[in-house]
Amino acid sequence: MNERIRDLGAQDPELKNSPVAWEGEEDTEALRAEVPGEPECFFNDQAFRHGTIVRSGSTLLRCDLGLWVPTSDPQNP
């Protein structure tokens, strides 16, 4: 992947955001039911396509069919 990872800061609760599946905090399947197979994720009213990786603070998030999933840096695994 040659795309630069966009640093988006924190999610603003006043704007449209897709849910984040934090490991161990929430039932991922319940979150997935909220966004069944969405082709994009939202972060502060911006749409990102499936597979896009963004940075929020020190966390990398990957769009996985409408759900943000914490991930590792593909350039620095």
C-alpha cells in the first residue's frame, strides 16, 4: 500500500462516525449488525472506502465494511 495514512485526530460526537470495534470492549457482531455490509466508513462526516487505514491519535483504524477496526501499520508491522 503506497497511500499515506491520514491523521484525523479524535472523532467528534456531533458528526457522523462509524462505530469502532475496540478489542474486548464491545461485541463486534452487535456493532456489525448496526452497519451490515456498508461499503464505507465515516469519520467526522468524511466517507472512507473499505480497506482504508486512518490514524486517530496514536491508533490506526481500518475500515472494514462500515466498522472501524484497530490495526497495525502496514508499512511498519
